[in-house]
Amino acid sequence: MVYKNLLIFGPPGAGKGTQAQNIIQMQNITHISTGDIFRENIKNETELGKKVKEYSSRGELVPDAITNQMVANRLQQDDIKNGFLLDGYPRNQAQCRALDEILKKNGLSLDGIIVLEVPFAEVKNRLAARAQKEGRVDDADPEVIQNRIDTYTSQSKPCIDYYRTSGKLIPVDGTGSIAEVWERIKKNLK
């Protein structure tokens, strides 16, 4: 099995961004982060970018319809011909269903869904350490951290359930060092 079109899930602080870089290099695929898509559209002042800016400036989540359209646009670009790794999308089951439609419309399908499994106690420790190391204010506040974990549990974790029957889930123990987790991911992708 060649893994070309992938999703990556995991709680905040699970190491998705770090491992995504390893995955895209090994698989020679394109990393698609919804955060990057949002920033790019805002920077280029696209119609969708202007809408995203409105919501984010009020501290609100960007509605699914806008996010889905941005992802649909992104998945039509030439740089995904070798494959892609979606990071940060889908975030809920409605977006999962939208992604199914987007992929079908473009003649694409998912090959695997990587799930980094990290206990929440470990997540809290990692985020606190990241706050100190990188000066990330959002990782320093225990209330904000708990809110992010709660959001993951209520919205993103059900996506894993959505894909459970697909036979494409790749659960990976996300505890230990970056290198240890990477070795587990590599083993699963080979």
C-alpha cells in the first residue's frame, strides 16, 4: 500500500505539525494545513479570506461552509498530484462528509488516517513545556489548554469514529520522544 493522500489527527500538543513535516518528506507529498490556507487567503485578500478575517477578528470559529470551500479550492491545485497530508481538517463530522464529497468530485480518495494517541495529562505537560520553550501564550493558560482539549474531544475526536469503519485508521502511540513517535509512524506507512 502506498500512502499518498493522508489525514492526521491528534489532540493539541500531540506533535501533529512536527510529524507532518517528517511524513511529507518521506512520502514526497504536500502538507495542507487549514491554518496556512486561512492565512494565505487573508494575506491575498480573497473573498473567502475577507470572511475568515471577519470571524477570526471576533475570536469566532470560521463556519464549515467557508472552510470546506477553501479546502476544496486547495485540493484542486497542481502541487497535490503526488499526494497530500491534511492537518487541521476535518474538525467535525460535517466536515468529514464535506471532505468525502470534495475528494469524490476531484477523483481522489484517502489512503490513510494517522491518529496520534496521547493521554491528556501528557498533552498538558507538552503544551506547558512548549509555552516555556517557544513563548506561546496560548499554551501557558491551563484554562485555554483545557478548552482546546474539550474542543478536540467534542468535535475532532468524533471524526476518528466517522472513519473507523473505513479500514484506513492508523493509530500511533504518540508518547515518547519525537524520534520514537516518528519510528512508529514510519513502520505503519511502510
